[in-house]
Amino acid sequence: MVKFADLQDAFFFVSSAGYGMHSAVLRKDTGEILHRSETGDLDEISEADLDWDNCMEIPHRNDLGLGQQLVFEFVTEQLPDEYDRVRQIFRRPGAYGRFKGLLASRGLLDAWFEFERQHEEQELRQWCELNGIPLSG
């Protein structure tokens, strides 16, 4: 059985960098989670030591529809009149910073963080269920 908090930490690690820059693998037989970073000297994953039939790669937030899709879902619910503006924001680098600035100016930054947190947890738990990963906590 895997502790949800450990899985969530690995998910945050994978999602904390650009797609493919960080990775984590869950050993389903032991519940152990191993990490690798392409940008640092962290590499706990040794292919020679793993039975890949018994491992699952931890998804990146984009794999679970938690990137821009989530932003636009929030905007549709909370700021429908700003949909086009937010779409323009996401056409250039640095979009998340500008988006959060817009939310702060509207007093919605805390609402965004809660919305994001709830969806991350829901999607990660669903991913575990779909992949037969039993959770504790």
C-alpha cells in the first residue's frame, strides 16, 4: 500500500519542472518511490535494478489535464468575462505569473489555489484507482 502523501510529494516533484525534466517511479510491490532529475545530480532510478512490469511512472500534472486546461476551467467558472484576456496571457512565456497577478487583483488567488489543490488531489486519486494502486491516507 502506498501513502497518498508520498505519492503526492512525488507528483509535485515531477510537476515542479518542465515536462520530462523530473521523473519518479513507483515500485508497486514495495511502495517505494524513486526520483530522477535531468537538471541535477539526482538519479535514484537504475533501470538494471527495476522490474518495469512492476513499476509505474508518476504522471506530470499535464498528463492529468492539470495544466492550462485547469486554468480555463477556473476562468470559465470564476472570470467568464476575462476568458479572452486569459487566453491572450497564455500565448506568451511567463503566463502563470501574469495569470496569478490578474487573480490577485480580483481577490481570487486563494480561490485558485484551493481549486487547483482539490483538482490535483482528485485527479491523482483517480489515476491511482485506474492503475490499481492501493492507497493509505
